[in-house]
Amino acid sequence: MLQQTQVKIVIPYFKAFLLNFPTLKALSLSSETRVLKSWEGLGYYRRARNLLATSKILINEHNSKLPKSLINIKKLPGIGDYTGNALLAFIHDQPTVAIDGNVKRVFSRIINKNENKIDFNKLIETNKKNLFKTNRNSDFAEALMEFGALVCKPKEPECPNCSIKNTCKYFKSNKKFKQTKTLNIKVKNYNIFCYIDKMKSKIALKKKHSLGFLDRFYLPPIRESYDNKKIKNWNFHSNFKNSISNKKLNINLYYKFSLKIPSQHRWFSLKKNSEFIPSFTKKIFKQILKKNI
Ligand code: SF4
């Protein structure tokens, strides 16, 4: 839940999620619709699906226990190196580190070297003996992340009060390295086509898209566009911007009134639906309702 989302926003979702699904078994027996509904508003819905799929696998194939090796844990849906190592440390107390942005920054400052020039797995492997001197591996893995978030902060690290300043090359060096971040942001243009039943304030949505995101979610028909030409038989509604993961979306919204539902579509209310609707689709609703047509 915390991916790209602040703790204070996640807390009410987390509490509600645990009330809805108090045990692994309860989660595994839930419908996807119910799990998605409780995730509504958090975005990155693939995580909710993966969590549900993982709960079923753990119940059915692992006697409700999390595997103890990185290779096996990574076979679970949605679990890569970062989450796998975090789980091995937090749940099984294994000597391992979840390498997130905070941890990378701490290590790169300790050796005073740009993150892009460090092979973190190799660095940890080589320094294993010195790193894992504790028998509280779970606390150590979490402490490293917290240390990066609270002490060795991205801007203005708390060096004078830092307990490892005497071994930190960044602190001691007169030639501190400069961090250069490479952001891989892609700008994409899309045309979205809205069939609208004006009398009933409804919109036609369908599930199948050829997009690389929001796979299997309800959206109006959407196509990547390469120019801003007028589109025959469609009225231009508005342009808006949105961001999904590392994509910046530039969207042209088109509409036409229709009483007949196009094939493979379903009508949804533009105002209120009991069914789960992803935030991206809700933004389209909001955009349509903003301008009287
Ligand atoms: S001395 Fe400063 S830069 Fe070095 S680890 Fe501590 S907070 Fe980070």
C-alpha cells in the first residue's frame, strides 16, 4: 500500500483492509471485486490482485507460511527483489537488506559515491560480515530504511548528530559526490472516447484495452494518439493531464450522445457506482461533469 503513497494516507486504508480481511484465509476466500473495492483510491491496483493471488498460493501450496528463500518467495505474484528481501528480514529475521531509495542513499553517502555507480547487491555481499553483526536482522533492515528517511535525509542530512559520522566518507570528505538522478518519465498522448446517455447521466465503459496499464479495468475506449487532429463523428470535450507510475498522460477527451450501448460495453453512472471504479476512470467522470455538454 505504501508504494508511492504517504503513510498518513495509507493508515485508514490499512485499518479498513485488516477489518475486511482479518486473516490470510479470509483474504484468500474473498472475491477480487471485494478486494479491489477496499483498495479503491490507492491506485496501482495490480498490487491488490497480486496480494489476493499470493494469499491463495500461500494457503493452498505453502501451508499458510511464507517461503524462506528469495528464489521461492519471488515466485509469488508481484514480489521482486525489494519486497522479497524485506519479507525475509521482517518475517523470517534473515540477514538481508531491502534496497529502497533511502537505503541506497545511506550506502552511497557512507562510501561517498554516486548511486548510479554502485552495484548494491555486490556491496552488501562483500560487506556481509560487517553489516550483519546483529541477531536482530528484522530490526536492522527496518532501521536502515528509517535511518535514511529520518537522519540521512535526501536534503540536509543530520550529520552533526549522526552516530556513524566518523565512518562516513561523505561527512568527512571535502569532495562530496553530487547525486544525479535519472528520471525515466515518459509522456504519452491518448484519445478517450465517451459514449454518454445524457438523460440518465451514464457513460459506457469496457474492460479490454491494449494499454500497458489499468489492464482489465473499466475504462471508456482509449487509443494512443500521435496528433491533435479533429476526429470524425466525435465532439471534442476537453484536454487534461494525469500521471500513472512513470507516465505523464496528455489526454484528449471526446464524446458523443448515445442511447444504445456499444457492444462489449456496460453503462455506469457518472455520479455514483457501487462497483469498483479505478481513480483514473473517476477522473474522466469528473472531467465530463465539470463542463456542461
Ligand atoms: S554523517 Fe551524514 S551523510 Fe553520513 S550517514 Fe550520517 S547523516 Fe548520512
